[in-house]
Amino acid sequence: MPRAEEFKLHKDSFEGWGWRRMFLPPETLAKNNTIVPIMRVKVVYPTGVDLNCIRGHPVVLITGDGDTLPTDTREFESWGIPHDLYAVNRSLIFHERKVDHWAAVDLEETIWFAENVNSSVAPGNHHIVRHTIGEVPIAADVCWEMDYEWENENQKLVFGGNSGYFAVLTALFMGYQKIVVAGMPLNRNPHWYENKQDYVGPNWNGACYTNWMDFKMQSPDADKVKSMSGYSAFILGQATRKWLNG
């Protein structure tokens, strides 16, 4: 696993890395139809990777950093469904058990991963498969890019989704048959690890919600994904034990 100082030494290699790579003025966005609905991602590194080797169960739980993470996860775990665990950003440290996958789409979170991952989240020196957007093998085991027939270069520069949505798309590509998202209420409350009196939550823009809604309305795989709570459950549908066992 790369150390934090390795990330800092190679910081220039992360230039332009992430879903949102640069600011474009509204007139450019409108003129070039820049924000497009992304329904799929594809692997760019390593080439020829056998994704079957990193998938253990047909069900995967993907966890985000929303304030509902503790209640969502405990409810799901009470159902006793065998599953893989896919943590996004800092939800990794909530579980204190084996985590199979981890995803982040910005440099800050990846440096945090290198500095904070220890035996409590990787018991027995278990390797966590790391995913990110962009071809940056120093930071990830599997690197992805958006799969879209681009009409112009500007379209590649802006994506309105978030890390949780990215994780969902990668899980679908990896072949999971049922995907449950937890701790992704898409609300504006502080993160699960923050004091509610001292912090405010993320300020999601309209494009973020639109990507989730476009996915639900247009993706042939939409019925494979349900959420435990919040606006994501309103958009995708409520995850239930009956649905998982069906």
C-alpha cells in the first residue's frame, strides 16, 4: 500500500484528477452541452483485469459518509445477507471489519486512506481493492474512466455525480447482481463522523441529483440498485430484505 509521503511526492501526477477537473463558466456548459448523464464506467488500468477475482458475493453493500451510515448499516446487517463490503471515502473506518473495496475520486481522500488505514479496517493484513477515476495506478488498484460517446472535449471535464455514484457504477461493471447503498441520503446534514453543532453537510448541486435520477430512469441496470434511506431511496427505491432474497 503506498504511503502518504509517496502521494505527496507525486502530487503533480494527480493534476486534473477527479470527476470535476476544472471550472467552466455557465455559457460554456450550455454551449457545449457539457454535463451529460453518465450510466457506465470502464476499466483503464490494469488492462485485462479479471474482476471475478475481486467479487466474492452477488450482493454488495456500498457505504458513504452520510449521517445515516450507522443506522443504515446496522439495519442491513441485521438481515444476515452474505455480501461484499465496499466503502466510499471515510466510511471505511466505521466498519472495523474486513472491507473488500474502497473508492475515492479526489486526492485528499486518497492521502487520508494512506495515513489512516490500519489493522482495524484491514484485519490480517487483508488487501483492500482501491478504485478511482483516472489512470493513476500509484493511488489505486483499479482505475476507471467514464464510458460515453463524447461530442466534444469539454464534456469530458465535468461530471455532476459523487463518489457514491461512481462506486455504484463500478460495482455494476464488476458484476454484482444486487447493490445496496447505505449512508448516502444525499441530504445536507453533517457527515456521520462530524459534530452536528459545529459542521454543515455537503451542498449537493442539481447535477448530482440529476445523475441519480437519470440513472434510475435510463439505465437497464437500475433495478439492481436500492438504497437504505434518504433521497437516494426515494430515487432508487427502498432496499428491503425481501428484495434481496427475491
